[in-house]
Amino acid sequence: MNRPKPTTLRRPSAAKSSGHPPPGDFIALGSKSQGVEPKAPAVLLKPAASGIPADRKREASSTLPSSSGLSTLTKRPKLSTTPPVSALSRLADVAAVDKRAISPSIKEPSVVPIEVSPALLLDEIEASESEGNDDRIEGLLCGAVKQLKMNRAKPDTTLYLSLMFLAKIKPNVFATEGIIEALCSLLRRDASINFKAKGNSLVSVLACNLLMAAYEEDENWPEIFVKVYIEDSLGERIWVDSSPCKNFVDNIQTAFGTKMPPKSMLLQADTGRTAGDLSAGSSPHPSTPDEDDSQTELLIAEEKLSPEDEGQVMPRYEELSESVEDYVLDVLRDQLNRRQPMDNVSRNLLRLLTATCGYKEARLMAVQRLEMWLQNPKLTRPAQDLLMSLCMNCNTHGADDMEVISNLIKIRLKPKVLLNHYMLCVRELLNAHRDNLGTMVKLVIFNELSNARNPNNMQVLHTVLQHSPEQAPKFLAMVFQDLLTNKDDYLRASRALLREIIKQTKHEINFQSFCFVKEAGIAWDKGEKKNLEVLRSFQNQIAAIQRDAVWWLHTVVPTISKVSAKDYIHCLHKVLFTEQPETYYKWDNWPPESDRNFFLRLCSEVPLLEDTLMRILVIGLSRDLPLGPADAMELADHLVKRAAGVHSDDLEVLRVERIQLIDAVLNLCTYHHPENIQLPAVAAFNPQKIGLAAWDGYPTLKMLMEMVMTNNYTYPPCTI
């Protein structure tokens, strides 16, 4: 991946170019004999003993003298189709191929280091290049790293400035196996440093930026970077939390696929932290001398890179994603499964979990201990950051994430500060995946009805309803439907819970999205004909429910159980709201007496669907079902009259398009003799000869038959 950069920042070889300068713009200008005057005041950075001047401002590479003997290193030529033939170029080409085969284990450098004076490092590398001695170049660089490692507390200025200059013009020379191992050894904790002794983080920062310059344009990074990152994350966090190393760290963290919370959400964010400071961890970081602090500030903090010069962040571990995930999860399991008191859990472990929440298994491991960490005063702040990261990355809605949400619902928090932060995290959880909303509502309601009730459930529901005022009430209604159809009796508990929800969230819940149409029904009774969408939608829903209930009684019930004739007819009348009123409220004394007639009328005065009417007639024709023909005719007549009373210009109450319905009506009016007697054959059924007297008891159907007889319509044989 190449991105446009200024000409002076491109690599001279055909290998992938990085062009990412390390922090600061200091350029080693040659040997002691050079007389170039620095533009910056000398008090900002004292020249080294070798006489190499430095400058904080950017200068064109043409200002370098040609007599320095570094003609091939002083200027970065434009990229060309034909790479220059030189030892450094050949070394860079070999590095581009070999750096993917770096040993995955963290080990000491395998190259024999060659130590030279820092003032002679660039000259020695130039000489080795001219001789084509790639091994010597690698040894010289490893020797320079060894010197840095031996003088961490006060590294030689000429040495690290020379390495920075080399990283600008030839970044690929650092991308060999031996040099990578050497630089990574600088990123590991040095056990020889006493915590009370003075130290300097500049060496680690330099190593990070050298590695970033070498691998900036490479899409596949070695696994060793992740391993040193994990080690420093669990240790002193010398460079993991260092702002000058942020670009390098951010690219390593792409291996975890974690969506990191912004700094405004992280309670541990400390804008005043310098490169040598350590975030609140298990132990303090070695203090740094004032002189080194000033140099670090000069090199890194004060000289901010412009946006076009900042390194890019992109996925670096797509090819090694499985092996990296296995390694990280093994480390986390080992850390979490250790037998240690709660107070001894490292805050840095929580910070590592925060960075690795992109792994679903890491989220599941963290959430099981999160409540304990949140209640520990020593771990509260990193635990809050972990909670935020966990919620933001719960984005798969698989079995593991549903288990994570289930554990989150059970967390009990009393302090107001923690509870407010928890509600912010709930909002992020709802944003992480669209299906998290329904799962959240369901689990909160089930927890509220369980024996292990969480006292924060109502506040969680309040937050959910605020976040999704339209969708949340619908999911809430679905949960209550599931409860009412459960084999266990949740009717009383559901009603009490609904009252509590309305009491706590009456200003947040959208009653129309849930089920409530009382206000719309009262307005209709008063003659108001505006905003009737809610009422009409409710009436059509009831009509559809009745259709499905009648289908179930006609098709399913006879095949699964033997119901007595009395119970079957009672169920049929009850779903159609034609049973006696007391059967609807006698069990739990609800609704209140003043509202009973109103609610019964609201649920019963609804449209009649053709399929509902047709099935009632077919049930009456069936000899296997207990509803007789006369009862079926009476019930159908009652439903037609009730629907006609609800007729309005904006509401269609009955539409019949199947002529078979008339066949069913006529067949229900046929006389059926007892089966145990035999009668002589009779003439075919003729409605004209029967006369209209047979329908005197059913005025609505009689009117229909008058229309049929007037038109002398001859019906085909019944096919029902």
C-alpha cells in the first residue's frame, strides 16, 4: 500500500516504502570537520562530542555537504522503476521477503553485534554498503542497539540521532530478522534496572519508531510485535501508554479487532502524561533525569507531526489472526486463572483486557469477574474502562455475546457514579448491534421476575426506553406475550410488573407502540374523528387475532387433544368476545369495575374477516366438531351484526369474495335427519320451494337470501 508523500520522504529502493519519519526532525550532518551552523539555539540541544550539529526545524536535504562521504545517505532520491544497485538496497530487498519469517518467540538477538563509536556508525555503514557486506551492516545496527540497551538511563545522543536519520532515508535496513529481534529486546523489561534507579524511556520510544518506519507500508507484521506488546501491557507499560508510540501501538492493536472507546470515555486518559511517565499500574516507573526529560520533550512532544506525516493505521495481522488470537487468549487465561487474592489483580491486566475486547472469548472471560473488579476501590477506574470497551465490542449477537449480556444484566452497582457510568455503557451496548435491544429487554424482564432480582432493572429499562423510544416498547410487548403464553402462570406477576414499569417510566414509554389504545377509544366515544390510526390499527389486530384463533380451534385443537363439547364451544366464544363479561375478569379481578364494559367493547367491536366467518360456518358443518349448525348460524349472524355496527367511512368491517360462503349458509339451513333412521329419497334442494320463513330467526341472512331468490340464482352443489 503506497500513499502519496513528498519526494524527499520516499524510499530509494523498489521495496515497499514507509516514509514515516520518527518523532522530531533531527538530522546528523556529518563528521567533526563540517562547519554547518545550526539554526536552532544551542541551548535546546547540546551538540555531541563528535561535533554533529542538530536542528529542530526541517531543512532540505540539499543543505548537507557533499564532502561528508555519505553521498548515498544524505538525500532520499525519487522512486524510479529501476532500483539503485547498492548493498543497502540489496539488504532492504532481502528484508522485505525475510521479515515475515521472523521467529514468533521472544528471544535475544541472534546476530553478533559489531560495536563502533557512535560518531563513526554512519561512515561504517556506508563503507559496508560500498563493499556489499550486508552481514556487517546488520551487525553494526545490532551493535548500536546493544549500546542503547547498555545505556538505557542516558543513551548517547549521537547514536540515537544517527539511527533516526538512517530510519528516514533507509527504513528497510531495519526490517531484517536479527535487527527486529534486537529492537524488540529494547521493548522488553530490563530486569537489571532497579526501580529506584534512574531510567529513560527514550530508548523504548526510539525502538518503536524505528520499527514503525521499517514496517509502515507492510500489511503483514510479525507476531513478535504482539508478544512484546502483551509483555509491556502486563508490565510497566513503558511504551504501550506513551503518546509518541501511539501510531505503532495502534497498528499492533488492529490484531485484536477491538473498537477502542474514545479518550473522552476513558477514565484513565491522562493528557498531561509525558513519554517517561507510567500510567497508574502495579508499580512505579523509574524516574528520569531532568536533562533526559528535556531531550525527550525536544525530540518528541514539542515537534508535532502534521496530519499528512502521521503514520497510517490499517489491519496488520489478517494472515496471522488465528495464531495471534490463540496466543493472546492463552495469556489472558493464564493470568486470570492464577490463584491470587482479589486485591492483587493487576490494573494493567484490566487494561489489556480493555484492548483485547475484540475477541468474544476475552469479553466472556472479563464479564464473569467484572462485578468484583468494579466493587474493588483499587480497580474501579480500569474496570469502568473495561466495561465500556466490553459493551462497545459486543457486536456479534452470537451465543457468547448473549451470555455476556446476560452477565451484564446481573451486575449490581450501588454508588451513583458507577451506576451512571453503567447506564452510559448500556447505551453503547445497544448501539453495538441492532439485535442487542431485544435481548436486553428480554433478559431484564426475566431477571426482574426471577428470585435473583437486580434492583437496577428499572433504571436499565428507563435507559433502554430513552435510547429507543419506538422499538423498545414493541420488544417489551413481545416479552409480555411470551410470558402470557408460557406454561407457567405469569399473569399476576406480569400485571404487577407492568404497573411498576408504567410508574417508573411513564414519561419515557410510548404506550401506543406497546398496546395502549384507551385514550384513542375514549376520543372515539366522544365523537372525535382525528388521529384514529392507533385505534384502527388495534381493531385490525384484534380481527387478525380472532381469525388465527378460530383457525387454531378448527385445525389444530382436534388433532392434539380431546376437548369436551362444552369447553370447545366456550373457547370459541371467548376468543370472539361473545362470552359472558364476567368470564374475562373473574379470575384476577381486572380491569377495574369502572373500565370493564369499556374494555370489553373496545376489544369486541372490531371488523369481521372473511376467513373468520367462513371457518365458523365450516365448523358448524363438520360432524366431528361440537358446534352444531344452528349454533354456528346464530354465532355468524351475531358477528355480522356486531361488525356492521362498527362500520365507518375509514374502516372496512366485512368483505366477502368467495361464493362458497353462500353454499355453507344454505347447507347449514338443510334439515339433517337422525342417522339411525332411513327416509325415502326426496327431491333435490330448492331454495325457492323452502320459502323465506326458514330464515325468520336470522334477519341479516334473510335479507341476503331475498336478494338471491329475487335474481333466481341457481347455486352449484356445495364443495366444502
